[in-house]
Amino acid sequence: MKVLIIGSGGREHAIATCVAKSKRVSKIYAAPGNAGIAELAECVDISVMDFDKLVAFAKEKTIDFVIVGPDDPLVAGCVDAFEKEGIKVFGPRKNAAIIEGSKAFSKDLMKKYDIPTAAYETFDNADAALAYLEKADFPIVLKADGLALGKGVLICDNLEEAKAGVKEIMLDKHFGNAGNKMVIEEFMTGREVSVLAFCDGTTIKTMTSAQDHKRAKDGDQGLNTGGMGTFSPSPFYTEEIDAFCQKEIYQKTMAAMKAEGRDFVGVLFTGLMITPKGTKVLEFNARFGDPEAQVVLPRMKNDIIDVMEACIDGTLDQVELEFEDNAAVCVVLASDGYPVSYEKGFPIHGLEKFKGQDDYYVFHAGTKLADGEVVTNGGRVLGVTAKGKDLVTARANAYKATEWIDFENKYMRHDIGKAIDEQ
């Protein structure tokens, strides 16, 4: 089987690592890929948003199976483009990917079908939003409606910050057209947990839980990023909470999307907040989380191609997902200055130390090959993942492995998973 993976980040490297283990796969292509993915796949320089070229390439190479990684092409209809040509493709269609593409859509869906989430209001007019904030309780959360690389969420402690946030999102268009509409949401407190699930439109099967760290600096300080590290499983996601979520969130969401004529086939990411008043949905994504995929997929025992095909064929109910009885921690090595401004093009040293290691991974997020060497090419550069018998061991292993890597401007948080040490 020949597989094409669309994307260029740490998530796609984690997917490629999983795909490469499948005995059914003979050849992997990646568009556009990165320096790490290039060790497993033949990378082709086609943009994730150039659907015509991607489809033409798949036809030329007689690709058997396509996996779409990032949110932008999913929301824009990449899956539909391949399906139209009769090419087997994994991911939600455009009309289902809207669950991530529009925060207003997902919030309205949850309200309509009684899926627990934070109270909210939606605005497409800045003056109306500002008037609403005059009477609001603080802290409060402002969310750009559309896709914003995981950064379109502002937590505002007072009216002054909220007014500045409205200006940033709706007037200055800091997140582009994503800010044409905005959701204002009550601020929830508690433990955040991410749960990824395979879906075939009817059946939903959850993977092991994870927890992301979004803020740029230690102690959850600094700006929101695409994710600075993660761990799996979450000790806070108990069997009792899982039972509640299966019934009141996951199954309800599948049924809601079907009822709306938007059958969801692919990976549904549910961001949860375990609050004192119960577990509620923070957000939905229409694909593997990044960096969550980098701790969840290394622990999966199943052949990923078998599971993805079952999703497409509508036979997911016949699959039993299996995960190793251990833990994994991922620490993101970023370029200092991320997520605002940072330099690129620095050589990366030490990658060879991960070769032949069973429980250590280095997933490339922002890298490229330049004159035969791997250099930095983004804000989040690498995801260093390690497994261990438990979370404390995995965390110690991950931080040990971060010392194997060196590049100029290397930056990381030092408290990824710190809460688990206190359990």
C-alpha cells in the first residue's frame, strides 16, 4: 500500500512514525513533510492547501490511502477533493470539519444538543461585543471564531484587557479573517484534559487521554501557543469522568453531527475542563492534536491503517483500540521568542542520539534540510517524547532526552507535567 500524508509538523511526523510500523505499507509520501519525516517518507514540495496538485500527485503515484493532518486543509475541503476523484482519504469532510473551523458553530451545536460547555455569546460586531463586556463578570474568555493556529484565545482579567482583546481580534484582525466573528465565553477553572477519538460517523472510540500545556512560559505564564508540551495519560481523567464523557459528550456529539447531516469521519479532538461543577467541553478539533499526537500515538498498539480504514468503511465498532500500560511525556523545543518573533536557520545537533532508541522519539515540527544538515525552520522546532513505566519516570526521561539536542536559541518550558510529580 502507498500512503500520502499531508502536513509538515510534529503531528504528521508522529503519524508517519505510526504508519511506517504497518506491515501493509510499502511506501510513504509526505506533502510537504519536514526533515524528520524525510527519514520515513519521500517528501514532495506541494502546499497542504494546493488541492489540485495534491490530487494530481496522488493519481500520478497511484496512492492507495491519503491521511490529512492539519486543520486548514480539512476545513477548506481537502477530503472532499480526494473523495471526488475516488481516492481513499482519512479525515472529516468540509461540512464536518466546521466543528473546528467555526467556534460559533460548535458552541451552537452543543447548546442545541445539550452537550455540557461554558456559557457564551457570539458577536459579529465589535460595538455589540464591547457593550456586552461592560456588564460581564471577569475573568472572561475571548475566542476568534475561525482557525488561528491555536492562538486565537484570549483570557481577560478585567474590562480594560477585554476591550483591548476585542480590538486585537475584531478590529486589528490580529488573527486575520478568523476574527470576523467572535465568541465571548465564561471562564472555567479546573483541570484541562485532551481526548482524541477515532470516528466513523456513527461509532466513536476514544484513545488514551493527554494534557497539553499551552502557555509559552513556566508556571502557565506568557502567551498562548500551539502547545509547549504534553503528557499521557492524564491522572485527572478518571474512569468515572470517562463514563460521563462517553455518554454525555462523545456519543452525543457523534449523534448531533449525524442529525445535522454532517457525519464526522476521522479524528475528533475534545478539549475538556474538569470543573468543580462537572466536566465540560472547552473546544473541538477535527484532527489529531499537536503535540498530543506525539504522546498518544507512540503508546498505541493497533495498526493505524487498520483503524483508519475501519473509520472510512464504517466498521469501527469491530475494532478494539489498545494502548500500552505506560506513560509518555513530550517537551517541545522551541525557538526563543516564540510565539511572537524568532530567528530560523540554526543547525540542530544531537538528533542521531535518538536512533535505535525504543522509548525515545524526536518529532520534527519546524525543521528543514539545508545544505545537507537539519536546521530550525519554525517556532516550535522539535517535540522530544519519552515513555516510562509511569508519568514521573516518563517525565524524567523526556527532560533527560532534551539535553541530547542543541541548537542556537533553544527554548523550552521546564515544568511540563510538573503537576503529576505532586500526585
